[in-house]
Amino acid sequence: MADLDIAEVVRRSGVPASTLRFYEEKGLIASSGRRGLRRQYDPGVLQRLGLIALGRAAGFSLDEITRMFGRDGRPHLDREMLTAKADELDGTIRTLGALRDFLRHAAACPAPSHMECATFRRTLRAAESGAIGTRKKGPPRPP
């Protein structure tokens, strides 16, 4: 199969040309040459871009994604790293599910004021202590 022009890779992958160039700078993909001023890519770049997209969606950094490729450019996935990320996503899913349930409760709560709702106050205390939220470092703050 013939090499793909950068515009064709953009069209088929949905990845902007600027991102393709950035990925090339980071060593995630490589062009096979140029035709005039336009970069050319091996058709296998589409599969590689798919793996990059999956990795980004799963929350892997670009450095982690770079390590997902062997020296030959073919996928070489570290099963322990994948398992650790899946475990991390399980925790995120649990947290997001609890937050969704809290928001639904707060939206439909019959209490005259949210501060009069025991569930709202309990969840607020958990957030104040750091048990809920985006804080990643250090132990929860005391209540």
C-alpha cells in the first residue's frame, strides 16, 4: 500500500496536522518522507494513532504511550501498566458514580435547604476532609 499524504492521515484519523507534527517531534510517529513540502506516512500510522488515542482516552501520558511501542514501532504493551491503569479507572468510576448519585440527590432533595439535608452535610464533610475531590497529594485534612 502506498504512503499516505499528511492531509489523508488527517482526514482518516481526525488528528489535526499540528498534532501529527507534535507526535512526530515526541517520537510517537515518524513520517516516511516528503512529497514536495508535504509529509508522507506509512499506512500503519493510522493504527499507531488509534493506539495513541486509546492511551490518551485511558489517561496515559504521552511518555507512557511512547513506551507502549517496541523498538520496531509495533505495539508492546506492558500488562502490569495496563492493569494498574484499569485499577485506577475503577477508582475513578466509583468516585464519579458517587458524585453523580450525590448530585441527583441534591437536585431532588426535599429538605428546605441543602444544609438541612443529612446526606448533603455528610458529603460536604467528606469533601472538606479531602476524601472527595481532585486533591492527590498528602493525607486528608482533619475535619
